[in-house]
Amino acid sequence: MEIIQAILLGILEGFTEFLPISSTGHLIVAQEFAGYQDTAKIFTVVIQTGAIAAVIWNYRHDLLRRVKGLIEKDPKIMKFWAIWVIATIPGALAGFFLRDLLSVYAVATTVAIALIVGGVIIWIIETYHKARMSKTGQPDFESINTNQAIKIGLFQMLALVPGVSRSGSTIMGGLLTGLDRVTAASFSFYLSIPILLLAGAYQLVKGYDDLNTVTGGATSLIVGTIAAFVTSLVVIKWLLRYVYHHDFKIFAYYRVALGMIILLALYI
């Protein structure tokens, strides 16, 4: 039963990590209602590495090309890595200094409120902000400038609040800075690599002695991570096709509805 729970939570992580609906928020609520024990918050963070592995695998050819271009000092490729680092710094610093402080708010009530507020904000942005359309359906990373990278990095800091959504904050930030939806979503995927890997490594090292407090122990972590990897691969490919033709309003409606359901379940 413990392993089945871990697999289901891994699938939930993989399904929600790259959608603007907060994977961490979903895991917090699911664990709270299912009674899944994760005292040190190890499981929630570590299985995200499965989702990151899916990003790396999905973009493996592009990543290899960009690493090769960096070694060869290709100007366009070097610019990409520069904006990638710039956009990563704010969230990484904020996570290092504020994660423990904000962890006390990792409860279902906070998640529900953040889901509702975030949903309303996404709806407002998609209703009143005219996002550029992608002409090819492929990300245009070369169009991202330093100013946009800084702003997207600042938006990523909002994801420290449980229920906000890292992908949601970076994608919406990308749209507000002038990116098209495909480029904003793809850049959000790339930004997830250092942030979530660092968070997972930090939490695992910090909470290693509390590993036995996780329901199912190390086995749960392994199967949950694998489940997250497989599910994330499917979601990444689907989302990139979806945003080429659609906006994000459907996720706004989902967030508001889920947030209200959680509050009703908690207080009625």
C-alpha cells in the first residue's frame, strides 16, 4: 500500500509539475488527506528530480547542441546560457534563504488560497494581456533579452509560496515580458533544471537522517521518482502542443475550482 501511494504521488507530481497549477501544492494536499508521512518534506522535493530528468531527456539533443556551442563560444549559444543563469539566480537565492522560513506555510489552507489567487491572476493576464503568437510552434530563445530574463527570474521567486506554481509564475512572467506562449513554457522547463535539482539535493542532504520518517522510506522515493519521470515526459510533449493553439485560462478555472473544493473539505 505504501508503494502504491508513492507511485500515485509520483504520477501526480509528473502530471502537475509543468502545468501552471502547482505540483508542490497538489502533493501537500494529497499527502495531508491521505495521511502520507513526510516530516522532513523529503519526498515532495526529491521526486521532482524525476520530472527534471524528463526535461533533460526531452531536450537532450538541444541541450547537447547548446553545450557544444558553449564550448565553441558560439555568440548566440553563449547568450542563451547567460540569460538562463540570470533568470535562475533570483529563485536560487530566495530558495536558499527563505525556503525554511516559508516551509511552515506548506499546509493545505495556504495551498488552497494560493491556488485561487493564482488562478484569478492567470485569468486576468490571459484576458487583458495580448500574448504574442508563436509562428513556428518552436521556442525562440534567441529573442529573450537580459531585462526579460531578470523579470522572469523575479517571478520565479513567487513559487516559494506553496500553491503558487513555479511553472505558472515563470510562464506568466514570460508572457508579461513579451514572450510567446511556446517560448515562455519552454524557457520555464529549462529554468526548472537547476532550481529543482538544487532543491532536491539540498533537501535530501539536510533531511537524510529523517529518511525513515517517509512512508515507505527509500523505496518510495525511487518508485515515486520513476513515476514522476514517465508522467512528466507525456505532459511536457502535450503542453507544448496545447499552448501553440490555446491560452492558459483552462488552468485558471481549474485552480480556482480546486482551491474552493479544498477549503470546503477543510472547513465544512
